[in-house]
Amino acid sequence: MTSSRRLHRPVSRLARLGKYSCSWIVFVGCWVLLLSATTRAAEALAETPLAAESRLRAALAERGEMPPDAVSDHLEVDLAEVLINYLGRPGDAAEVEQRLGSVLTRAEAVTPLDPAFVGRVQHVLAQAAMALGQPELAGTRFDAAVMTLTAAHGEDARQTLTARMARAVLYSRTGRPADADVESADIVRRFRANDPDSLPALDAYGQRAVFLIRLGRFEDAEAQIRDLLARHEQSSVLPFSQYQTQLNNLAYLLNRAGRHEECAGIMAELVAARTEALGPTAESTLVARYNLAYVYLDLGRYEDAELIFLTDLAFAESRDSPGKFSPADYLGRLGEMNLKRRDYAAAERDLQRGVDLLDAPDTLKTLHQEDAARERMRGSLVLAQRATGDGVAMRSNLSRWLDQTEERFRARLNFTSEADRLAFFARERPLDLAATVGDPALLARAVLRFKGVVLDSILEDQRLALASVDPETRQLLQDYQAALADADADSADRLLGSRRDQLERELARRALTAAGHREALLTDPAKVLASLPPGAALVEYVRYRDLTPGPGPTRGTSLPESYLALVGSAIRGWQIVPLGAATELDAALARYRILVRRGGPIDWAHEVRRRVLDPVRDVLPAGIEELVIAPDGPLNQLAFASLPEEDGGFVVQSLACSFVTSGRDLLRPETHADDSSRAEGGNRVLAAPIVTVRADLPELPGAEAEGRAVAALLTRADLHVGPAATPQAVGAVPSPRRMHLACHAVLPAKGDLDPAAQLRDTGLVLAGEDGFLSAAAIAALDLRHTELVFLSACDSGGGENVNGEGVFGLRRGFARAGARALVMTLWPVDDHAGRQIIEGFYQVLVAGGVPRAALVSAQRAALARAQIDGMDPVTALREFGAYTVSWQR
């Protein structure tokens, strides 16, 4: 046990390390180490697994030709648990199956029945079936084991919960992640309530961390692992093998955080200890070797990594039954290593072999692969083929990579919360590969299906729940909307999530089956182009990481980021316009923000136009008069229409501009013919000139006059002024046709909040002691048939920019509520100048115009008057340029 003591020394130090996040899934053993329920198995855990195996085989051999009895049957089960749970060598699962079949038959024939023993045997046989690649048989056996153990011990007993967790592992491995997530969360709740520090509880916490990692909830997974290690530090309850597993997982978190040297040291110790205790070809040893080689890749120690991969590839190709890592895994890593070495021909050879193996219809071969293995390997193959100039094969593989990525997103979007989905999107970055390759048609497919997909999937869940005939699902939707509006619902159990998160997961689980489609992932780029208004082009801006292979480590470091514009028009189809390095454009945008808020040289705005808009205009066909723009990142805060031209004019005077989150938004008409009949509240105008809820905000003396002027222009206007302009008045009638809000908008002072907190702390300041209406509460409103919301407030379009998902602020809240169009401001506005824009806007709107055309008309008129009056361009830009209009899904 020398190795065990040596490896236990770093536990307390590692458990106290700071908080790190990881960028994509790390090793999680598919051979789950599950605690036996018996005293003899607990005694066996005090030995190394090999020693326990030897002792148990000797005890059975001593019985010789004696007839089987209760003693021998218990010894058989003890041995089976060691084989299946701790050794996992080729042939072990088959031996367990052979040994325990007759044991179960005898146990079921005994009168009176011993349900505890029967359930234990069923449990081990279920694990054997899972290891043998027989998921249906394993599922049947797990169901029987859980039922039997519940009857024997109760639903909160260790034995029952352990069997349920093993069943959850099966769910996860066979495409039922929703069931695995729900099952494991309930198991953890029960352990924490009744038996929080026992070995079975710690084992459950570790497996829960596995599922969290698979879901992309890395911070939650790390919290679960650190909680587990902290509990072990107090009690030393973890056996050597389980301790190794958790240390292994934490080591990978450190590696993802860039602590490669420290991780390599831990992994080298793990390899040595497992080789000594289990042998060089035991499954756990092979896993540790694979992971150590992976760390060597990150450190640039290619020869060390290659030696491990080639040695273990030879063993994997010679073994009769599959292990955790197949030959495809080793070939994939060798291919990645050769990409870093810039040996592109060798990389293409290895990666093609690996992809061919993964594509083979062999269930046993692919059962143990992580969900992302095929995508990751094919993505690397695409980059290798790009480097070798094999364009035809590259495009074919990129198309197949998109197929696989869409399928994995479809599964992940079907059972997770918004926070889960955003984390998964940020981790996977599905646009990077297509943007790096630069094929216009395939990039259009990727952008139009993935950009804004989290928002669309949340809205889809709500629509499906609203249309459900199941009363429980409808009630769940009501509970969810109430949680959105309740700030206290955001208080989270660190390991299980907030009330809102839990309701979002359950809503998705009820609204969709595990194979349910996602509308966004079926988007046809040709239909998007056909939906463009006459004389319009679509511009999708994309901020992406350049994945072009280069030498040296990449994980834990930042890849260079760039911008491009994907331009779509009915005449020329799709075109890609490179816009250069993100660092340079971001710096120009930062200067622009200073200009529009505090003043500065007009050249700062010219520079942005030259970098962002002029290259796009250079490729537009003749006759384009309108751009529908889907920004990304900081570009969400750019008022394209009011960018100054070289001749002293402004872009809007020759080119209309409006915003969308994604070009998919064009597939939903801007207005519907039945809006007037379905909108229940006519037009609503709220003006809150006096602030009571925020003493730091000034009064808005022009708000009342503005509200009355707008109400006079609109028909059927329901006017709420002063004390009547409360948050309750906003949501009193569902789906008014149009809504105008003249008030303060506030943004959180801290910009690095998580999305839920960003929506909670961003909002509108209205009348009354409870006059703060958060963006989260707005998201709970019913505005599905509201054609327009006009936010006449300073910075109403502000918030946190989330790459690929737009802005988390009032925009997100009103989009979640269902509003069809949103007019907002991107910086503080002057009351007098604002009145000119607002009155001009509503004059066109009530005459039959749509919101985007009405805003273009109002801005053109205001800027033309400014030029006639001799107003300098900076002042004109700041006073009349802040307004933008966004189409919503």
C-alpha cells in the first residue's frame, strides 16, 4: 500500500486549490467504481483488487467439489464485484456472467426469498451486461435490481441508491442523458439528506460529477468533485481506486485550466501506482496512460506521448473485447499530434483511419466512445485535409461533421437549462471550424443553425409546453414563468442548480422527447435568402477562433480570434468577407463607444465603418438598399445605420439597417395579418417621469409629454402616466399590439455576471415602491402577439454581449416574452432629439409602415435637418444615431 499512501498526500492540497473551469469534457471512466453492499466486499476493498481476487479465488478453490451453498454463492458474488467493478479486464465481464447465472437461479428458488441477496446478484449481472455491450439486457436487469433492493432495504438505502446510480450510468451511455441527469440528481439529494459522508454517497457524488461534465456544466462538476474530496479529507473513506478516479478527474480540470506541469506530475504517479497495483494492461492503467499522454501533448512532449499511444494502440488492436479507449481513440490522438508537428500527410492518414473505425457499424466498438469523439476526430481530419489541399474530401467531411454536431446539440438542447445550454455552446463553439475552413455554403448552414440556437430552443420549449394538453406540463410552464419573475428563485443549490434551472430542465424534458427535433437545427439557408425583403441583403457577423493548426499546445491557451461577415443575397448567394483580427477591431469598437458616450474625433467612427461595413458593401450586388444585420460580440453595440460617411452624411441616408439575432428570424414575418385581432390590449403607453425606487436616478420631466404625444398618434391607446406607470401595468393585459415605455433603463454595474444574474439586475425603472421591472420578469410576460415594443430609455439596448447569442439585457427579456420587434437605444439620448425620432417613427407606423421602415424614415429626416442646420457630425451622431430596431423570433 506504499503507492496508496504516496498518492494520498496531495489530497488536502489539491482539494484546497482555487476554482478552475474546463473548456471541454475530460476523462470520466465508463467503468464506474460502485460500492458493494456487503461486509465481505468492504473487507476486499482494504486490499488491492488483485489481492482480493486471489483471496476469493483461493477460498472458492478450497471448497473443491462441495455442492454450491449460501457460503459459496456469497463468495461468487464477492469475486464478481471485484472483477466487474475494480479490474475490468478483457474477459472479466463474461466470467461474471457465467459464474452468477446459476447463483441467481438458486437465490430465486430459495424459500423464503432473500431479496437483499437477489437484488445484489441482479445488480452485478446488470453491470456485466453493460460491460458486454448488451444495453437492453442491462436495462432489464437494473430495473429488476432496483425494484428488488427497494423492497429489501427501502428507497433511501445505500444499496438501492447505488443500483439506481449504476442504472443512470447506463442511461447516459445509451443516449438517455435526460433520464441520467434526473436520476442522479435525485440520488444525490437522498444521500445528502440521509447519508451524506458515506462511501456510497461519495461514489454517487463522483458519478454525478461525470454527468455534469458530460452536460458541459464544468463549474458545477468541479464543485461536486471538490466537495467529495473535502469530505474524504475529513473521513479518509474513499478506497484507493476511487480516490484515484477523483484525483484523475481533478487533474484534468487542472490541465484544462493550463496547469499542465502539475497535472503531468499527478498523472505520472497515477500511472505508476496503477501499473504496480493492477498490471500494465488493466483498464484503469490504460486509461491513466492515455490521459498522461494527452497531457504530454499539451506540454509539447511529443516523443513521450507518441511512445504511449503507439504502445497502447498495438495492445488495443490485439485485444478481443473493447476497452474504454479503442484503436480509433489512439489514432485520433496521434493525428492531433501530427497536426501540431505540421506533418499533415501523417495526420490525415491517422485521422482517416480513426474516423473509418468510428464510422463502422460496430456497436461494441463505439459503445465506450465519448459523445464528442467522432466529431473531434472528424474536425481534426477536416483541418488536415485543408492543409494538404484535399478540398473535395475536406468539404465532404465538414458536412458530415456538421451532421454529427447538430445531432449532439439536438440531444443537449432537449433536457438542459438555459445556463446548461449556454455553457455547452461556449464549450463547443460550433462555428469555429466552418469559419476557419471558409466554405460559404457550409458556413451559412452552420451560422444559420447554431447562432442564437439557445434562445430559439428555450422559446421552442415554451411554445410546446403552451400547446400541450397535459395539465401538469401547463402547470409546469406557469411555475417556470413565476420563477422567472421571482429574484429569490435564482438562489441556487451549488450542486443541483437554481429553482429556475431545475424548472427549465423539467420543462424541456416534458416538452420534447429525447429524440425531439429543434427547429433551428433544420434551417434551410436557401429559404432564409428567399425570405429577404426585396432589395435587401443579410449580413451575419461571426467572431471565431482560427483553428488553423500550428505547433505547440493549444488547450488551456487562447487561440487567435478573428471576425468575418457572411453576406447573403438572392443574386449572389453566400459570400465570406474576412474582417481581420479581433484584437484590432475590438480596439476600434472601444474607441467608438467612447465617442458616442463622451465625445471624441469623428475619425473613430469612420475607422469602424471602414473595418466593418465598407468591406461588406464592396461585395453587394447592385440594387441593395437594405441590410438585415446579425451582429456578434461587441458588434451588438454598434449603431450601423448612423455610422458617418466620408462625404459628411450617414449610412442610413443610402442604406437601411435593422438587427436580427440570427438570419433565421427572417423566416418569421415581421408582422402577422391577424396581429390586430389576436392582440388583446390594443396600444399601451407608459410614461414614468418620477423615480421612487432608485434615489440615484434623476427625474424625467419630458417623459409625460412624450407619452401623451405618442398616445395621441396611436389609436386605441391605453395611457399610464406617473404613478399609474407601474410594472403591474406593463403585464396587466397580455400581448398588446404595440407598447411604448418612456422611463429609465438600468444595467448592472458589474459586467461579468452570469446570464441569469444579468437578466435579474437589468431592467426598467417605473413608478411605485416596487417599480423595478427586471429583464427576467419581462421574459415571463406574454407578448407573443405584440408587434412592437419601443423602449424610450437611455441604454435600453445595453447588456452583456454573449458570442453567438446576442445581448443579455432588455433585448433578451423582450425576445423571451415573444415581442416581434424592439426599438431601443445604444447610448444615452437627449429628450429633445429623442422626441424628433419618436414622433417621426410613429407617424410612419400609423400610416401603415412596419417598425424597421418607420425608424429608417425618422432617422433620415432627423439627420437631414441636422445637416441643414449645420450641426457637426459628432453631435448629430450622438443625438440621433442611438436608435436601432431588432426583429425578434
